[in-house]
Amino acid sequence: MPANRNALIRYKTLDACLRNRYRKWTLDDLIEKVSDALYEYEGVVKGISRRTVQADLQLMRSDKLGYFAPIIVVDKKYYTYEDPTYSITNIPLSDGDLSRMNEAVEVLKQFKGFSHFATLNEVVQKLEDHVYSTAQKSGSVIDFEKNENLKGLHLLDDLYRAIVQKQPLAIDYQSFSARNPQTLTFHVWWLKEFKNRWFAVGVCEGKEQILTLALDRMLRITPAPDLNYVASQVDPDTYYRDVIGVSVSPNMRTIPVKLLVTHHHAPYVVTKPLHHSQQVIKRTSEGVVIQLQVQHNFELEREILGFGEGMIVLAPERLRAAIRARLKSSLSAYDTLLENID
């Protein structure tokens, strides 16, 4: 790309001249046109040197800018493009450029629910069809965990626009514990994804407590245009700093959580930490002892339980007791509930 804006103006002016085949362009004519353009757009009054324009023409011919402009001199005097259809604004994408763009789109379009990604894919497809009509299509080489059957994904676009446009919303919401839905006047601050489930985070009208609403529990959302949007006073990184997952208790202190991870599971936990605060305390004959500094929430317990016998809580005792109780209940369910199922 040109090093500065003046250079870009020079290249575009030369391109416009060389495309105009109704006039014969001498070097002096080109210098005059470029000087006029620099004065018009940038207020440059000293004009442009002969050497600069000659260097620009040579640079446009070369591969340094990717132009490969077919500039020729007719009768040793007049400059023009050998190809009458050529313009530096019609530069085709290289194979490498096209490949990288398609790879990016293949990644982005896996995030179902955002129409922005689908639109981007259409744009790249148009470019590909225009430049390489016979280009070979390849499948995605990156596959993210996704569940296209999740409820509420169709609301992502509307929620996203509400955040960008600072638009309060009326949300018909029914939590798992509620018998009937309720309508919340909600100011959405950001969208949060965890374990392939989406949440809208913000505050209700007239309230200060930050709420996390699951998209799969939203029945309908509509604009609330008569209200002033309440902007966020906290950023997501700070808000989720001390937790695993999305459940945050503003007044809860973090606790040091010590976990013994057996040798079989240790490589997974060491290479993919449960939380940014994770530290390896020591290595024993039974496994690796790690420590986290986090709030005790539902997601922390679920993460620990997910490792089964491969992760044991050493401290604090309250968390250890909670995990032990849930494991006992699970074992009891296997011993009793299955007897009543045919």
C-alpha cells in the first residue's frame, strides 16, 4: 500500500489519466494533473517533481504494490495502458488472499445467529465468483463446538443491535423456576457465551443489580423507545475476573480452591487451565495439586464434577462437603431411581 495519502492521490490520478483514452498524455500532462489533484485534495501548492511522477509510474508497473500496471509509451511520448480495461482499482485478489478470506469466513459463519457473518460470507462469495469463477471450494478445517438447536439463537441479532444502538428492551422472560413468564424492561450491556449457551447481561429499569438472562428463556423481545438507555459502568473482563462461568455474586469474596488432579487428567487441566488464576502448587505421587482464586458458584461445582474421580477437592471444606454431597446423591440415584424405570 502507498506510504501516505499524497502517494495514494498521485496513483489514483495517474490511473484516471491513463484510463482516459480520449486524450494523449505526455509526462508533462501527467505532472500537471497530479499537481492539480494534490492542490485540490491536500492544499499542496509547490506542485510535484518530474522525478516523483516517473518513479510513481515505475512503481505502478512493478509488483511492489501489486498493481503490475501495463503502462506503455506510444511514439516514445504518450503514456497509456496497453490494456484499455485495466485500472488499479480492479486489482484481483491473489490466491493467497482469497484463501485466507475464505478460511476466516468458514470460522465466522459457524457462529449461528449473527446475520453479520452470513452477510460477510456472501460478500466473499461474490468476490470469489467475480475473480475466480472456477475456484475450487474446500470444506472447513476448523470446527467449533456448536448446537444449532439451542433456543433463543434467533434473538442474537436483535440483542446485538440493541447494545450498539443503546436501545432499552421489553423482554418476556420465563426462568426455569417460574410458573409464568414476566416482562422485564432491560438494558442490555453485553452478550456472553459459556459452554455453548448465550446470555444477555445488563440491568432492569430502575434497578442497580446486574442480571444475566439466558437467551433460551426469552419468549419475545421488543424495543422500549420511551426510555433512556442506562449504559454499563463495568467492563466484562472485570466483571468475570473472579468466576468460572457466568454466575457472579458482587458481594461474595473469592476463596482459594485447592484441587488434586490425578495423573490421567492432569495434562488436560495443566494445558487448559480452569481459570486464569490457576497455579500448580505441587506434584505428588497421586497427581498434581492446583489452586484457583475464585468465587464458589454453580459453574465451579459443575466443572469439578465433570472430572469425576479425576479431581478431588482438598480445600476449602465447604466446597469439599458440597461436592461430596452431590456425588453421594448421584450414586444414590444410580442405586435407587433406576430400579423404578423399566
